[in-house]
Amino acid sequence: MVNITWLGHGTFALGVNGESIVIDPWLEGNPKFPSGFAFSRLDAMLITHGHFDHMASAIELAKKFSPKVIANYEICTWLESKGVANTSGMNKGGRQQAGALAATMTHALHSSSIQDGSNLIYGGEPGGYILHLPDGRNAYFAGDTAICSEMALYASIYKPELAFLPIGDHYTMGPEEAAHAARMLQVKKVIPMHYGTFPVLAGTPEALGAKLAGSGIEVWAVEPGKTVNW
């Protein structure tokens, strides 16, 4: 079983076998970050790409808890230059342990840059992750992406049962594309993310549900700060 807590936007806290894992940490400044939530430990951190709304809290959390920090090589190198230890850079297609689960980095169609003071620097290619749970189940965390044909390959190779998909539109796919992605992935459930944070991210779980009507795929619209079990 994994405990899932949505922290707003694209940020999630996972509890696996007593260990704590964060994906795309953006706490301070996140309009949907749940009041009163705080980490008491952190064993691993996964980052999908360099944009501020996916890693703005990475340095603070890494220095406080010293988790294993997993991202692409460019992001890990930049974090190291800021004093972050225990980084473990990787690239698409590779797999490594992320605390109690394993993570395979996947493709994403997006951009990636890091705001470093007044400079915008190259953040490597964006990605996502297949999350391999200790009980043998797999989940797909898409990160920020458009729909892409590789999703059909992930269904064939990894057989994920759950997908975390962006639905906000404008910067990522919207509900229509996310519905097609869910069908390509052949998952049982979709947790929508990256919506409602700003007015331009107008996609909704209801719109996704309408596009998935009759598919048998459940839209699991979790609430920020409310932990659910899967």
C-alpha cells in the first residue's frame, strides 16, 4: 500500500513502507499547498524538470532532511552547486531506487529551465517516472507533458494501474488529451494534477471524467492535504 497526499499543483508526498518520498516539491508560494502540512522526515525526492513550480522547495527540503535526490543530470549538477548533497542524476530509460520504491525515468513533451537569480539556465530534458512499488504494482507519474506515443509503450512494458496526469491545459495536455493518454496507458485510475492553481490552468476532473465516460477508468480527484491509500 502507498499513502498519497496531493500538496497542490504537481507536488505529491508518498508514504511507502514507512518511508517518505516527495515528487516535484513546490511548497512555499504554491496557492494550493495545504495549510498545516509539514514533512517530519524525507527519504527520497524525485524531480521531473527544472521549472520553479516543480522544484522551488528542493534545496530547502534537501538541506533539512538529506534525502536521496533524483532528477536528470543537469538538475542534479545545479543542485550540487547550491550545496545539495546526496544527488543521483539519471536519464530516460534508467531505473534506480528512490527510498522504498524504484523509479524509471520516462519521456515528457515539455520544456525545462532553471531560474537561477536573474538567469534562466538549461535544465536538461523534462521527464516523468514509472513508480515501481514493493508489492509489484506500477504507477505512472507523467510530470508536465503533452500526450505522446511512448505512453502506449509504457502500458505494454510496465502495465501501470494508476496514472498521475496533468489536465490543466495551456502548459500541458488538457482533459481531452489526458483521457486519450489514460486509454493508451490502460490504467484503472487517474489522479489529475496541474490544474486549478492559476486561472489559465482551466482543465477540471469533471471534464476529464466526461471524456472518459464508458471507459471503465476511474478519475480519482484527491483533495490537497487529504491522504488517500492505494
